[in-house]
Amino acid sequence: MPVTDEPFIVEHFVPPKNSFGQGETDFKTLNWQYFKTWLKEKFYWKLQGSPDGETWYDDSLGLLDVNIDWDEGEKTGKVTLTLDTTNAPMPLYYRFDLGCDTEIKEYISKVTNSIYELKLPVTETEDYDIYFDFSDIKPLIQNNKVTVQHGIKNIDSKDYIGFRVKTVNKIPVEIIFC
């Protein structure tokens, strides 16, 4: 199927003869290439370091690597953050912020303490329902390695997703932390 500049690909279905189909139908499937590009444009990770846990500096050394593994069959993308402190000037506290420059159209539900379901506008007529799930870092939270702040933040009367992971202790130089 050719890649288009549309978030969804409209397909046409004609049920087989003598079937219980609902007649000729148009339906939409996700245009994965468009979705991946859209996600990279709208969401971003920012890393900051701090010598004292109070004053924070943006990462200018490229210590954070963000990788997304896509599973189109399951309709998911798994984000892996890797912090490589090999080039850090000293042991630091770190915090990772997830940002999204698109206002949330609808807060659908808080499925669990670590899963949100959100509706974000793609075009004026199309939306994406997105599950934001950070349950895989629960062991780091439970073992007091990181703290997490998350929720919906209202900025200038618009709702945005807010998510921050912060290390509890300083991370030594020459450590890779995933």
C-alpha cells in the first residue's frame, strides 16, 4: 500500500457473495508511516542533570538515547531510554521529561496508576486515541531508584500531558542506566 500524507488510509471492502456482510463499506486503517512521523514531531524527551537536585541543567553532552521499537501487529511502540553517563563531568541527579506540543483533545480515562488513555487531534477531523503506559518502570519506583510525576497539566487554559522521571540518588560517571 503506498504511503500517503494522511493519518489514515481509506480502504474499500466488498463482502463475498451470500455473506452476512453489511454491504459495501469504507473503513480506515492506521497509516503507520504517518503516525511514526507525527509521534516524533509531537512528543519529545528532555534530559536534565543536577549536581545538587535543586538546580537543573539541560543535557548538552548527548547522554540520553531514545529508541522506539514498533510492533505494527500489536499497534504499539515501546520507548527505551538509555542514559550513558560515560561523558558526564561528575556524578549527577538526572530527570527525564516527556513533552507533547499538542493539546489533549480529551482525557478519556486513567486506566491504572501507570496507564492513561488520551485523545489527541491529528487533523481538524481526525484523532488518535493513545495509551500512555509506563508500568514497566514500576520496579525502579518500588526499589526507590526513581520517582515519577505525571498527570494532565493545564497551561494557558489548554491541557497537556505531563510526565517526569527523576533519579533518587546521583548516578556515577561511566554507568549506563536503562
